[in-house]
Amino acid sequence: SPVVTSTPAHAQSLTGSPATTDHLRPPLLLPSPAMAPRAGGQTYGFPIYCASWLPLADIIKPSPSADGDADADASPALSSPPPPPMVALGGGGGEGRSGVPNALVVAALDPAAAGAPPALSPEPVFRLGTEEQVPYRMAVHPRGDGLLCAFPNGCRLVRWESPEGEDSHSLVLRSDQEALVKLKDVGLQLAVSFSGEGSILATGGEDGHLRVFKWPGMETIIEDPDAKTSVKDLSFSSDEKFLVVNRSSGPSRVWDLKSSEAVANLPREQGEIFGFCRFSTKSDNSQILFVTAMQG
């Protein structure tokens, strides 16, 4: 089993053109140098806008054994421990000279001491600087095919690499400049998601443009521009047959991914605002759709 260290992080930089961040929403976490982390929490020197657990079983592979059958007879007690759970975090201070960096960070979950809640490691496993671009939304491919990150001017794909040598199972991020050409200059995407099996990618923009692609070929399944609204949230059904999309106004809409047509609308009541949307599966495999709504 691989071992992942969380000693001083590797540092890399993701270059890109400057982008405005005036329209960014409040982050998930605003750290302060004087603020002590809450129980089980951790800060990394920048506001956190997005986060996602990593599918380590599909990212980090055990190294081939040089001893062959000799390892098969080794005692389990002598085997290397599995890597701890890890999370990707993105955020930053935006464009300008705020002194707060923009970065993607991978952090490991440290084992909890007796009676203490689990906590992220103080030092990240890896840190990727993103220059003037703020990572604002992210979607991790469920089968380990990289991390899609939404910046104010478009999306980038970051792939995992395992460096050779003593740290062959450490986690390193590398920007793939060619993978998302169709999402390069599309503006800020407020919602990004892969389907459960990772065969479909959906993005929804602040400009109201909904885009759905086959993955990894990026063939278009649905393209629905709507300049009057912004996409707020989207969710795939577990069988990958449907996609629900919430917008800043208008109904919550369900799309059939095979026919590429809208098949259902949930209208808003007067004065109502839709927020999040999620599909859930019942024991008989039928789908339930949950939508949050608020008044005032």
C-alpha cells in the first residue's frame, strides 16, 4: 500500500492571464492570522472558496514490487499503511496586491488522538500557486482523471502525478493546458460537476450558459445559453440519465441526457428563490429530486 507524506509541501505555479474577481461570492472560510482553528479545522493562509475529497484509490497506485512473490508472504503487520483521506482546497485573495495568495492545496486528514476530532494536517501535502487567478469552483473526477477548476475567466484541468524516487507515492498536481479548450475563455462557471461514473461533465456559467459534454472526448450533449439568468447549481441522477439545473430565476429544470431535451420544470412560487438541487436514489432505484427554496 502507498504511503503519502504530509511533510513540507511541494510548490508549483499555474500561470494564466489576470482576471477580475469583483463578482466573487463570499468564500467558504475566511482565515485570519489571529484566528485559532476550530476543533478539527485548519487554515492555509487564504480564503477557501471550494473543496472536494479525493478518490485516492483511483489516484495513488501501489508501486510494483521488486521482490515479486517475496512480498506475497510478508506479514501484514510489516506492510505500509494506506494513505490518509485527502481533500483539495481552492481559493485566494483575488487579483491585486492584497498579499493573500491564490492557490490549490491538497491536505491530508491527520489521525485523531484519543477523544479529539479528526483534523487536517497543518502542512499541506501539495500546494499549486495559481498566480492572479482565484480557484472558485472545483469538481474532482470520480475515477481519478483530474480536478476541474473554475477560474473567473474559464476552466482548467489539473492532473495528478506521482514523482519518482523516495516519494513515489506523494501527490503532485500538473496543469493540463490542452484538456479543456472548449472551456478556456467562457467566464466564471458557478456550477461544475462530473456524473457519478465520470462519463459526463456539466458546467453552468454566471452568464447563464449551460454546457454538458461527454468525458473525456468533450463532445457536446447539451448547450443552453440563457443571458437573463445565472446557473446556481446542478446535479446528475445516479443512473446518469438526467441532469437538474437551478438558475437565479425561472424554474428548476430537468434535462434528459439521452435526448438532450428538457423533460420537467419545477416552477417557483411568487417571491421564491431556488438554491441547491440534488438527486437521491430510493431502495427501488427510483429517483427523488430535492430542491432548496427560500422566501424573502
